[in-house]
Amino acid sequence: MSTLDDAISLRRTFAIISHPDAGKTTLTEKLLLFGGAIQLAGAVRARGEQRRTRSDWMAIEKERGISVSASVMTFEHEGLTFNLLDTPGHEDFSEDTYRTLTAVDSAVMVLDAAKGIETQTLKLFEVCRLRDVPIITFVNKVDREGRDTFDLLHEVEKTLALDVCPVTWPIGMGRDLKGVFDLVRDRVILFDPGRGDHIAEIAVDAPLDSPKLDEAVGKAAAAKLREEVELVRGGYPEFDLDSFRAGHLTPVFFGSALKTFGVAELLRGIGRLAPPPLARKSDKRVVEPNEAKVSGFVFKVQANMDPNHRDRIAFFRICSGRFKRGMKVKHVRSGKLMALVNPVFFLARDRELAEEAFPGDIMGIPNHGQLRIGDTLSETEDLNFLGIPTFAPEVLRRVRLDDPMKAKQLKKALEDLAEEGVSQVFKPIDGSTWIVGVVGALQFDVLTTRIESEYNIKAGFEEAPFVTARWVACDEEAEMKRFMDANKSNMAEDRDGGIVYLARNTWQMNRAQQDFEKVRFTATREQH
Ligand code: G4P
């Protein structure tokens, strides 16, 4: 095998999906702890304080001299390299989340043992299903009273229409938690409630039928476990790697992120089961990861990571080839060559080592706005990776500028922030003030705060007369002109000059479509 093949087989690029409060942050910290990224993961968390934000992470990074980026966390464990991509934790679903999930090869779904599938879990799961992303399930918080285990698995099966296959099984729960039984290796991992951040496992070689099991967990718990395991082995399908990788079956692990329990099993499970970087579709052909030439795509842009410089970081997923620092690649959209001299890597242990990168890896590319979400960089061939769309926003508001002298700066702020892909800016052609669209309304609060803190501009958002936006196109120029003339007060341009129709209500939208049959209305816009 070549180095490239080796490197590919040793990589796992994944995300964690969950409903807020299920334990994603805690689990992330513990996974990093196993990767040696944080010595005392617990200390990172400011208890009782408000939910961690991106800047908290960056402050932590500075303080501890380690690389913990909210967006990408790379760590190593037992010879494998894991790239963990963060999906925003707030309840609002955003395009950012969707696109992050386009850059992973698998996902870990965290469920709260007492709550099971919650609304946000379901939404995120559906995004994964669109691409058949394989899902590993982690049932968290088994150190607390939870729901009946069979009941919980039944819910996963039913709600997600997914086969479930337990890999570990809890022995008791809450106050009675004794440990988990590893169904693959036939042994018990004992729970030690006082363990906290210690990551050593107490595994006992106690197969089901051995008296050692009774010694390890007590007679009553052992008897219950034997009964349950019989039901498990009879009632659930055998683990099937192909079915898992096709997105039809989920292996299930149980544990407590808070108590660092069951996390080692999960991590090993990701290593063993989750696929290495996969082939990706482009508009020309399928690109295999072990092709010699480097290619990849931008799935996220973050503006103002350093508020003193108006730089952006484009998050780039490598899809093929072996990347070396300083390499020249073609920016396919503009046709220009770019030398990637100062890419940022997110290696947990040592940034300096990362002079090269492989498929599945994520690099941050600092730039001044050339790189947009969905852009492909390719060493030789003009191809574009597919499946990273812009969605028509679901909520539209008009911008209110409190200080009219700052109109120009506001325009810049709106455009910069729109570049991150979470919001979109439309300029009505009748000259009225900008309309901003987002997928989830919470984004307006985020935007208002960021415009003030990062650009020192006071602005707000107020009701807009529009409810829907659609990109429009027509093969006949005259017909397009007729359409635009007839709908002057509904027309706007996006920041690339794309023509957008803003409808005041569903009736108006339907009417426009009926009256102008040759005009195409689309709810997504591919990035190229
Ligand atoms: P999130 O990122 O998915 O939103 O969840 P997060 O990790 O922040 O966890 C949400 C709450 O659940 C936190 O409590 C956290 O300590 C707790 N938690 C996470 N994993 C476990 C677990 O395995 N067992 C138990 N019992 N609790 C768990 P909090 O009170 O909101 O925050 P804090 O005051 O503890 O920091």
C-alpha cells in the first residue's frame, strides 16, 4: 500500500449530532481527552455558565496553548486520526449545519437516555439520511435514571426507520449502574462512579455464563443481564457492516460522557466501524480519495476569526491526493491558481507537524474573500464537487440602520457575514434597503450582536413584507425582462448578482409561477 492509501485508511472524519443538552459538548471534551488533546477535559468547561460559544473555545485555545477549534478538532487515538467537525449547537437549524454534514463520512448521534429522540436529533438525522451518512448511536447519561433500554431502541428503530444493533449493553442504570457489557468481546466494563476524568477502563473478562460475572456485578444484576442479552441476541439483527455503511443500520453504545464511561468503547467503535474518507461526486465524475492529484471543497467560511484583521478562514475538506504546504491549486470558479502557503491545521497535539494533509482532513485557508462556500480547489482538473447548495431562506427581514452615516460599513458587514453562508443579503432593485434572509430566526439575534461587536454598528432587523425568496432564471431574455418589469417591487439581487424573486405570500408566489411559465423558480442555488 502506498502512503496515501495508508493515510486514508487511518482517517475518520465525523460529526456529532444531537439535541441541545444531550451531552455533545461533554462527549466532545472526553473524546479529545482520549486523543491527548486536553489533559483535564473537565477544567475546560465553565460549569453553570452559559453555553459555550466559539469565542470561548478560542479563549481556551489561547489560554491552554492547545488547538481546540469549535469547527474542527483533530486528535489521534490508537494509531488513527480523527477529524471531528462541530455542528452548531443551538436549536435553530442552519445551513451551516447542513453543509458541515456534507464534509463528513459518518456521524455519532448522541441521545439522552431519559429523552430518546428529540426534535433536533430528528432534523439532523434527516440531513444525514439525505446522503446516507452512516450513524453510530451513543445513548448518554446512563449514570442517571433513564428510560427502559428496549423501549429506547424501539423508538430509534421506529422514528428513524433504522435497524439498531447494540454493541454494548447497560448493566443497570442511574444509581444501580454497574457497568456495560461488551456484546462483541463478551466482557464487562465496570462503572466506578468516582472516576470523573480518569480514562482508564476497568474491564473484567467475565463472559455471560461465567460465575465471574456474578462476582463482578452482583447476582441480581447478572441474572437480569443474562435475560436481557438473550433477548438482545434473539431480537436484533446481527451487525452488518455494509448495512451500516449504507445508512440502514446503527450500532448502539451506552455510556456517560460526564463520567467518562463507555466513551473508550465508542471511540474504538468509531475507529473500527466508521468508514475512512469516501469517494465524492463531482460534476464531471466520481473522485476517489487515493487519486494522486489534490482536490477538495470549501464547506464553511468563518469571517473575523481575528477581529483585528478582516480575514476569513475557508474550511476546506480534502477529497483526494496528498496535500503539501505551499502547493499550488486551481480555484476552479475563477480559474486562478492559488498557492496555499499558510493553511491552518487543527491537529490537537502539535500544529507544526501538519505540513501535509490527506483525504478526509480539514484545513483552514486564510483568504480575503476569494474563497466561497462550495468552491472547489483542484490541482489539475476543472471539476466541481456537488451537493453543497444554498437554501432559499425561510425568514426574511429588512435591515434597520440606526446610524445612516454607516450605510457603507453596514453593507460590508452584511456581505462579510453572508459569506459565512448562514445568512443571505438581497438588494431590492427598487433601491430600498437590504433584505436579509436566514433559515432559522435565531440567526437575526446572532447577526445583530456580531454587527455590533465586530463592526461597531448598531443595526436591527424589522418585519419585511416578504415571506419567500426564489432564485429565478429564464432561457428567453425577453421573457425574463417582461417578468422583471411586471414585478419590479418584488425583484432583488443576491450578492453575486443572481436574480431573486421575493414573494409577499404564497398566493403571490403561485400567481407569478402561473403567469410566467417559462421562468424557473428554484429554492436552492448550487454554488457554481
Ligand atoms: P450539549 O452540548 O449537547 O448541549 O450538552 P452538554 O455537554 O453541554 O451537556 C448538557 C448537560 O448535561 C450538562 O449539565 C452536562 O454536565 C450534562 N451531562 C452531559 N453528559 C452527561 C452524562 O453522561 N451524565 C449526566 N448525569 N449528565 C451529563 P448542565 O447542568 O447543563 O451543565 P453543567 O452545570 O454540568 O456544566
